[in-house]
Amino acid sequence: MHDLDKNGKLDGIELIKAISHYHEENSAQQNAPPIPDESQLETMIDTIIKDDDFDGDGYIDYGEFLRAQKVREEQARANSPPQQ
């Protein structure tokens, strides 16, 4: 969707576009997250690349995206209170 150069991977610029698109599309919702400023976007992208670029090539490919999502889901389950 945001793979502008059609190489099957997302680079920092494409990630910025994806995040910006998400915030633009959801800005009218009552509990919408605030739109990040340039500094916040830079920090977000640096963190995403550091955490999700498992092969260290500077891009997030689909496999890395899925792996990162799985890790986040497992972390969320581990940090959520037990259901009764």
C-alpha cells in the first residue's frame, strides 16, 4: 500500500507516509492519537527500523512486518491482566 518504489519493502520515507496516512484517516475519530510532529516522526521511524528490521538492511519487508506484529501481540498478552 505504501511501497512507493514497489520493491516489496518499506524504507523510512514510506514508513513516514504510512504513519501520516493513518493519522490523517483517523483524525476525525473521538479518541484519535495526536498527529506526530517531525521530531516525533523521526524518533518513531528510527525505533521501527531498529526494532523491526531483523536482517539489518534498512528496510521492513513483509516477513519482518509479520514477525514484528507477532512479537507485539505476544508482549501485549504478557502485559495484560489475566481474564476471569
